[in-house]
Amino acid sequence: MSILIDGKMLAAKLRGELKEKVALFKAEKGEIGLAVVLVGEDPASQVYVRNKIKACEDVGIRSFSYHLPAESTQKEVESLIAELVASDKVDGILVQLPLPKHLDERKILKLIPPAKDVDGFCAENVGNLAMNRETIVACTPFGVMKMLEEYGIDPKGKSAVVLGRSNIVGKPMAMLLVNADATVTVCHSKTENLKEVCAGADILVVAIGRPKFVTADMVKKGAVVIDVGMDRDENGKLCGDVDFENVKEKASFITPVPGGVGPMTITMLLYNTYIAASRR
């Protein structure tokens, strides 16, 4: 039976520490501000934005929320971003994705300077990560590294497999593990012998968006399994990319869904905003 990596508990602990840091910063240098931009009426995005705004309030970060209609033009969105970039009150800018299809997402995100890119998505921040330089790191992979650290799991010398190659999770996750001296393999839909590759991992990070895709026969006995997925099973119940009930019998450590990686993502967004303010 594996040990559960409790992301909810760790997120609460880190937010408590961050609240103290933010209070001290505010006493010495003033407010910390995060601007959140939502375009359109996507229900999931609206929930995420509400959660981010509430999380800001919890730790003492001031949030600026901008909700634009779905039919907003490229020029209107770009104009808002330009205002936020110029504002001294805004330390971090977050554009909630996905954007409506008629908008050029890449062009909009490119307007956010590295110093205010609290998502860690811009080319300069990603490049710094690849070169193992101090930088702002994508929130979910950053949260995973904090979880490993909290539970005394050192990637050094370990075989790590990252299942998924997105710019948001897979690629930055792989770079963080490489920087932590793991030997890393990145797998995806074109990978041959996927089951065998995953079964060789000491640390398996799964982020592919396919419910219960990773089964027990894909997991090495005693492996650390990190499930980044957030899916619905055949009954509509929330689940991850890992077949949790069966895999937990083989893993040494495993993250549940919900209550695993999810709570860490917003916590690391707050942490990134604090870092951005500290460097201004």
C-alpha cells in the first residue's frame, strides 16, 4: 500500500508561509498585485478564475479581475494587456486559457513581459529553465517538485518518465527533473513500447488527459506516481489519468485526484506572483 501525497495539506501549509511573507513585504514595500484576464463564458475557466481570486485574498495578494465578452477583438484584448504591463500596481498577469478561437493566443501571451509572466510560459522564462537558471517556472510542474521535496523524494540518479509533452506541464516538468539530476524520458502518443517504458520508471509523472489510462501493469513496484490528470470517468466521477485503486497497491507514493496536484497549482501561482513582486 502506497503513501498518499497530500497536495491539499501541503498547499495549505505553503499558503500559510506565503501569507507571512506577503504581510512582511506589504509592510516594507506595499501591495502585491495579480491581474487575471478572462475572455468569454467558458464555465470551467470561470470556476478557475474565481478560485484564483479567492486564493489571492487568502494570502493577502490584491487581485484585479477583468472579464471581457467572448466577441472581444484581438485589438481590445491586446490593449488591456498593454495597460496591465504598464501598471505599477500589477506584478503578475495571468490570461485564462483557452481563449476564444478567433483570438491569436500566442500573440496575446507574447505581450506579457517575463517579469510579469507568473504562469512561466514565455520563451525567456522557458529558456532560463532549460539552461537551469533562476526563473519563474510553470505552476503545475513547480508544484510537483515541491511535493517531491516535502515527502523526501530526491530525483537525483532516478529514472523519471513524464507521460505527456505539453508546454504547460510535460516539457517544463521534464526540464525540472533533469535539473534535479534525474534521467528523464518524455513519452507521448507516438511512443513505441509505452507500457515497458513507463514500467521502468522510478518516478512516473502522468499528464495526458485520458481517464485511468495508466494501469498497474505500466507501473514498477515501489515507483512514485504523480497524477496531474483531471478527468471524468464513465460515471461522471472526478478521476485522474491513473487507475488509482489498482496502481496504489504497487506504488510507494501516489497523488490522489482530487486533492493531489490540483491544489498545488494555484498555490505556486501565488508564490510566483510573490517572486515577481520581490524582483520588481
